[in-house]
Amino acid sequence: MPQVMEFKLPDLGEGLTEAEIVRWLVAVGDVVAIDQPVVEVETAKAMVEVPCPYGGVVTARFGEEGTELPVGAPLITVAVGAETAPEAEPEDSGSGNVLVGYGTDHSRTARRRRVRPGSAAPAVAAAPAPAPAAAVTGPVAVISPLVRKLARDNGVDLRGLRGSGPEGLILRADVEAALRAPEAPAPAPVGAPVAAAAAAVGERVPLKGLRGAVAEKLSRSRREIPDATCWVDADATELMAARAAMNAVGGPKISVLALLARICTAALAKYPELNSTVDLAANEIVRLPSVHLGFAAQTERGLVVPVVRDAQARGAESLSAEFARLTEVARSGKLAPADLTGGTFTLNNYGVFGVDGSTPIINHPEAAMLGVGRIMAKPWVHRGELAVRQVVQLSLTFDHRVCDGGTAGGFLRYVADCVESPAVLLRSL
């Protein structure tokens, strides 16, 4: 007789307590391998594929797509020891891996197949009977979980859409077109008061998921951190010329963000007070030995802050490659929680939105954030004469507990000096 094992939503790490089911990867009756992903969930930090530590036949699923489940709630039940289990799997019934939301070993090839009626499938009468699934009129050709989320958040029924992609695949553009289509007004009931039709009801947007996590973190930053901001305009003409010269010799292209990041790490080496955090329990300032540099990246899910580990040990070329890689993963919705945590300093290039300046909120529990506005042609006094130069506004928001204005001003002035004359950076290397 097979043993029915219940697999619960595991601890996803980083203090996350719940997740939303985005897409089931298996159905009742499927045969799953050990460590095969069975469901894709969305946490407040990232999309995560959750692997099951048991191999066998799926006998029940708990929760429809779009349902939020707390950590520890049942996900699926699996009949372990079935004769139909994948031949390539070892005899043990579980992987033994500790699931913390980062996935387990996928080196083995995961097989999936449905048990046919009348086959030699094990008896699973002892398993709890699954709740009947909601009726579906037909298959919905959607692959992207981001498209599903866009439709779900806006009340669009995907079953009523005709996809414009290959083989009828529903794309983001199809959902957006459905949102733009005018709705036929519902007929008013006979004798309904005119005043009732005129009463406007504001739209309510749930403050949950990524938006809720951001709101909580920013609110905590405002509550706990006595922040202050200083800013300066800098002539970035020489920096832009240096970048053009670097990229003219061939090889991987170097981004402006990478050059600014390299300047930041050099400045933090001179002013380590800003690469720190405050331990309220111990009433201590903790200065951190490595710079784990966060940077703001705009995605369909909102603004996220991936982290480049040990940025102080990377050159401009390595930083460019890592920024590009993390940005691509972020936009695909596949960042792991570990990619979004552990930052010690944040670089926020809001200039890409056409904004000149800002007073950003510190990314708690960090101690500072450097903001960079758009680089644009402006009148500037250069060598005693008025000239048109490429000017950028730099702003530093810092935790006033870790340093005074003199330190913050020294950091910002050093960054501006490196922007105006990249040779300054070479002297500190």
C-alpha cells in the first residue's frame, strides 16, 4: 500500500509568511518526481517555483490559482510508493532537502505523466478526497505568470480572450486591449433613483504582495530612521567622455550606472560610516566590511531593488554585466528572495524617468542612498567661461545616527569630484 504524504507550503525565508498561487504545474493524477516543481507562487519579493520532496502520484491539490496561502498550509498530497513512480528516481521517498523557497536540486530529470484509467495505479482510497475544481470551459493558452496576474488584478476573464500569439497564446497586449475596450453599461433598474446612479465609488486596490511589502518597509524606514538629504549639481561631461572612450575600444559595453557604482564603492571606502546599519537592540552602529550594492529596477510587478554582492571587488565591466543580468531576471519575475535582500547601500538612478532630483527614502535597514537625476545639457561655467555642459544632480539621503553632515557632505563631494574628473577616482585606486 502506498503512503499518502502531505506537502505543505514551506518556509520561503526572509520573514515571508504567505504566498499567492500563480500557476499549478501538476494536476491530480500526475506522477511527480522527487524535487520536481509542483506550483509557482508569488511572494512579496519574487516568483518562486516550489519543488516537492516526495515522488509519487498527486492525489489532491489545495487552493486555486489566485489564492493566498500561509506558510505551513497544505499544498498537495502525494501517494508515495506507487508502481507508476518514475523509473529514474531512487528508492527513497523524499529528497531530504530543506525547502526555504530557493528551490532544491533539479539535476535529476523531472518526469510528469497522468495515470490512465484501468492502469496498475495504487489504491489511494485512504487519501482525503480533493474538493471539486471549478468548471473551466476550455484550456487557457497563457504561459506568463505576469500576464495571468495582470488579468487577475484587473478582473479580466482569460477564458473570454482570443490570443494573438503563436497557436493562440494570450499575450500581455491582449489583456491590455481587453482593458481598453469599452464596457456596455448595465441597464438601470426600473424606478431606480437617479442619485444612486450618480454616486461614485472609488477604486480600492489591495495593499498586498510586492506593493504591501514596499509600503511596510518604507513606513518602517520613516518611523525608525532620522534621515537627512543633501545634494549637489555636477558636470558629468568628462565622465560621459570617458565612458565613450572605454566603449570605443571594443569588448563588453560599460553602462553609466556601472561607472557610478564604481565611484560609490570608492567613496564608501573613504567614508565607511555610510556602509553600515544600526542595531537598536544593542544600541550600536555596525559598520559592514563588504558593499552589497542595491539598485532600483523597474519591472511589471513594480520597483524592485536587486543586490550586487561584493560590489567593491568588481570593476566597471563586471558591474555592467551583473546589473544587466539582474535587471533581466527581475523583469522576468524570477528573482530569488536572496537576490533582493542583504543590501548595505542603494544606488537609485531615477534619471531614467526624466527626473532631475529627489529626496529618496532609505532602504531600511541601510544607512544611505545615492540618488542620480537625468544627465542633460545645461549652461555651466567651465574654466571661467559660460558653456553648455552635461549636468547631473546627485542627492544623498543618510541616517543621521551613523554620521553628521560633514561626513555625508564629504562623501557626496567626493562622488561629485569623480563625476566631474574621473582621474580623481584613479588616484584612490
